Amino acid sequence: MDSANPRIGSTLNQRDALQKILDDQGSKLAELAEDIANEGMSPIERLLVLREKKHGGQFIAVEGNRRVAALKILSNPSVLVSLSLGGALQKRFERLSKNFSRTSIEPIACYEVVNRDEAKKWIYLRHTGENDGRGVVGWSGLAAARFRGTDPALQALEFVRVHGNLHEHHRRVLDTAFPITTLDRLLSTREVRDLIGIEVKDGKLRSGLPGEELIKPLRRIVLDLAEKKVNVSNLKNRAAQVEYVKSLEKDDKPNLSNAGSVRAVRDFKVGDFEVKAAPASSLKKRGYDPSERKTLIPRALKLNISVSKIAEIYKELRTLKMDDYPHSCAVLLRVFLELSVDFYMDANKIDTQFTANGGKVMEKPLKNKVAEVIDNFVKVKGFRRNDFSGVARSVGDSSSPLHINLLHAYVHSRFQKPKTRDLRSAWDEAEPFFTRIWA
């Protein structure tokens, strides 16, 4: 073992080094020893060693001291005599050593460095995080779930991805930063599963609901988590989880009376999602389907805009078809956002400018203005911050169609072309924000 191991500091001798590793690691070292005894040494990790000059046949482990300590104990548990460790821990090591065979793990893969300077870079990268990608980049919870492959939460997520009729920016979020552990927490609660019509058996997510009923709650829950409308702190216990599911809108709740024979969610096909046409009275009540509208602003949405120019822009965005006039809609959306924000800030006596270094008065960035308006909604008007979490995240998220830089590019870039689905998604993200401004 290394007498200059950064994990434990300098040591006097090998016994002192082992004692300090035991003090530092405790039961973690026993876990490692058990894994080595049962599974062997990891084939994807070598020890980094330096030849001991005084004794040419010996090597110092400059990287891998925990493994060396575990191997020493497994090979000869008598090294623990006179060392300070709990009796239970010592008995565990002794029990593991009885079934350990050195021949099962030897020869041990190592890489020899010429000197410590050669080893420094690799040791630093190994133990100090991602280092912008040069070090070990850990998996996200979603990546870990994909690797396991059998998690009910991952099955639910894939079900929504395939059958949820998602916008492109939602798909990007689901592929990168989705909080899979929070979804798993929800689906692990029996009352939640009962409310949305699912069950888990042998690691498989199952339901007796028709596809068009099952997708309702799962899509809403997945999108709420993706857009950070709810998070782990909102769902910290069983009561909060049940309350959240019960609070879903009527259109996001399944009709449990339609349940039939139970089958695995993975077995659902595209044909299982034939939604019956809603009666005319129902369509009139809902006003519009955001996923099918042709104009940027839904024609059924009424905003009480008191400023003539802004009202005219609003009218055009409710009239122009995005497929025919994508550039006009994109530029007008950018203008409508800033004019609406400036109107609200002026009306509520919020400064739209700031004094920079040197005393120069400058206009605040649009992203900052949006954040200040949301703060006013919450702190002064008393609205829930979660109602605006989508727009708050989206204006600063480079993967979002509402990202401020993308809106700027629609105006100033010769190459940035808006897509209808992105424009539609951008409005969907921002609609609660605009509705509050012009309430």
C-alpha cells in the first residue's frame, strides 16, 4: 500500500496504512472484500503501480489501495491482529477469508508507471469527477434505469415516449435529464398505481385499461416531471404523491370502469390508441386541441390586451397560419413576449433597466425580465411558482423551443428557420405566463 495515499495521508508503515484505511472505510472495505471474494477483481480496472526501488520485486499501489487492503485481509486475516476495528467487522472479514482463494484472482492486472508524476494525471482524473468529460462521467438515473432494463418507471417512460404524441422538445428532455427516480418513487406507491390503473408484477408494468385511457395519467405525470412542474420535494411522502395524482385534471385521469384483461404495458400496440371522436358539445367546451391548431395562439384563447399595438400583434398571431407564415409567427412571438413583459413591468413599477459599471444605464436582458415578472407573480400576486416552472425553465434551456437565444435568432440570424411544431410548443410553454400578464 502507498505510504503517501491522499485518501488517508502519510503513514509510518504498512500496518499503519491498513489501520488508516480501516478507519476511513469501515464497512465499505468489507463490502469491497466481499465483492472480490464472490465476483473476483473488476476486469475493467487495473491497479496503477510504481516499482519499489529498494526491493525491485515489490510494487507500490499508487492507485487501488482499497483493493490492495482488501486483498491483504482476504489472503491473511491475521494482519488484523492488534488493529483497531469492531468485532463484528473483524468476524466478517475472517468469514470471507475462509472461502477466498488467491488463485481465483491472480494474476492481478496492473499498469506500471515510471514515477509518481506520470501517475498524477490519471489518479486526479479518476477521483475528482467528470472534469468536463476528461474524467469518469457518471450515469444519470435514466441511464442506470436503461442499463437495468426492467424498471417499471422506465417501462412507463418508454410507453409515453412511444404512444404519448410528444413534441420534439419533450422527447429531447426525456432523453437527457428526465428524473426517472422520482417517477419510480410515484409508481412504487400502491395507492398511486390504483388511481391510474396500473399494477407491477414480476418487474413488469401491467394494466387492464385500454390504451387511450392508460396514456392519460402517464403522459401527464411524465410531462409534469419533465417540465419540473412537480419534483421530488413535492412528492416526498405517500400522502403528497396521492394528493398530486388526485389533483390531475379530469382529462388526465383514466376511466377505471373501462378496465378489461390485464397485460404488460410493453405489449400495447399503436392500434390500441384509437380515441373515439368527442361529441361536438365536448369539443366546444374544451375550445381547442393544442396539438392540432394551425395558428400560434389558439383562437379560443381570449386575452384582455389594453395596448393597441400589442393587441394587433395578438390578433395576427391568432390569425396567421404557422405552416404558411412561420417566419412572421416566430418574429411576432419574440416581439409579443418582450412587449408583454415590458408592459407588465411598467404597470407594476418594476425597473426594465439597470445601471452598469461606469454608470451606464442599460436595458435588462429579456431572460432576466421574464424571471422578475415570475417573481412578482409569486411574491406579490400570490400565484404558485409551479404554474410558471415550464416557461421559467424553457427561456434558459437551449433544447427548448422557447429559449431566448432561439427567439433572438429568428429575428437576427439569416439561417435559423422556425418549425411549426417548435412554434406550437413554444406557445404551449408560455401560455400560462401570458394569461397571467393579461388577466
